[in-house]
Amino acid sequence: MNSNYDWAAPPPNYHDSDGPSTSRRSNSETDYPVDTKRESQDDEFTTGIPQISGYSTYTVEFAKNSFHMDYVIKDSTDRPVYYVDNKAFPSTFRGGKPDVVAYEGGDKTGPVIFASRSNIIGNCHEVCFGDPALGGRYLELKLKNWVSLTTTWSPPDSEKKYKFERMYGKEAESLGGRKTSLLSLKLTDVETGEIMATYLNDGFQTWRKAGTYQIKPNPDIGEEWDKFVMLLCGVLTEKERRSRR
């Protein structure tokens, strides 16, 4: 495992009984412009992200009463499809238990559909589509480049490769995102270079909304495609969010 990535635990005010409270500042914090929180509490504020015909659109919202940045992912009809539970500490502090767990539906009462384990150091995660407690198998998701959050990935039972990359600045702004946020990503087809999906972070411009996914249908994968994209993208953005803490 490459050890050039220094995982930083969240600040002490995150209370999690599963591990100690530590805080470390990322050395890369000054490499990019720092986004600031919009003071307005207007939940209806939008970044003006265009609706792309034929693409699936999902919004990511901060979960209510969450102490360590849990999220609810909703479809275009405002129906909750996934609840993402982000634990406050990496798996190493939690006895190897997953630190990102996704549930079907709008809360933690639904079945587990995804889990991820992270390390304090290193540039990879172990990800599992399904419930690891029921025999789901973890696979490695390794960053090729930490600064750009670049990694290549092949969906289950497929040899076709896709690439996640960070977007910011003019590229993110041209798609309707927040140019100073470092939590926006795009997914491209390695062979053709076509953008298959984007996640545009809201830049903390509201107290409710975290960002927006737009995902092109993939007939070769089917209905599971949207789930694959959103949950893997969520792991990468969560890694970056924690590192900046």
C-alpha cells in the first residue's frame, strides 16, 4: 500500500464512542482556494445546475440530527433512495468495522447496500456492494493520484474502465458547480473520454443541500449503474472532506 496519503481524523467536536478524538491538519489545505459557507440559510438557493435530458439527477442533502455528516440521497421526485452513514473515525480506530455504510431508503432502518473501510494512512479504501455482515466481499479502490482524486474503476462483472477525477475552477463552474469547492468529481469513460457522470458540490451554500449528481444511463450495467457511481463517488469525496478537517 502506498503510504503517501496522511488520513486526518475529524475534529474533536465529532463525538463517536467507537474511537478516540484526534485532529490533524492536512498539508494540502493551502494548495487550492478555500470555499466558505454561505451565510444565508435559504434552503431554496441553487447553483443553477442545468438539467440534462436523458440523465438521472439526484440531490445529496445533509441528514437531520446527524453529528458526523450523514447524507440522504434523493431522486428527481424528492424520494429518498439511500441514507449514507459516515462514521466519525476511520476503520482502524473502530476495530476494522466499516466507516461508511449506505442503507436503502431515507434512514438507517433499511437494508445495508454498501460499506467502505478506510485506513489512517495510505491512498485506498476497501469497498463492498452489499452487506459485509451477510458475506459481501470487499474490493480495493485505490487512488492513482491523491491531489486530483484520480482513480480508475471497473464495475462488477465488467472489464470496461472508468475514471474518477476532481473538478474545480472553470471546469466545475461551466457545468453549474461551485468553482472553489474541492469536492466535485466527474466520471469519464477511459476509452472514449466521454463524461458519464458528474457530482457537483454545493460548496456549503445552503444548510441543507450538499450537492447534485447527474448520471448518464449505462445499458451495459443497467439499474445498478447509478448506485455504483453515487456510492463510489461518495467515498472519494468523503476522503477529501475528512482530510481537510
